Amino acid sequence: MNRPYEARLISRDEYKGILKKVADKVVSGYRVHHRKPPPKLAIPDSTAASIKKLVDEYIEFTRKHWS
């Protein structure tokens, strides 16, 4: 997530918006299944890959529609 921001592909406001959307979506997924989110470093690889894909899609959407 930091790389597109540091490379100035997205603005600070876009970065904050994407981060908020992703965090809301991930946490709500855990709430639906009545589970607590894992600690920061305990995220399984499959879940981390899904989150990375979600972030990439939000970045692509943001760049396409807002920049």
C-alpha cells in the first residue's frame, strides 16, 4: 500500500480513503463470522493475498476514476 503512495501514483487523500475502505471491509468480514481479527503478523498467506488483491483493485479503480 505504501509503494503507490510513495511513488505518487495516488494522493494522500486517496491513500487514506483506500486504507479506510480496506480496513472496514476486512474487519467486517471477521465480524460476520463472529471472529476476532488476528494480530498484525498472524495473518495467513491466503488472507494476505486476498487483502493485497483488494488493495490493488481499489488503487486501480481510484487511479482510473479519480486521477
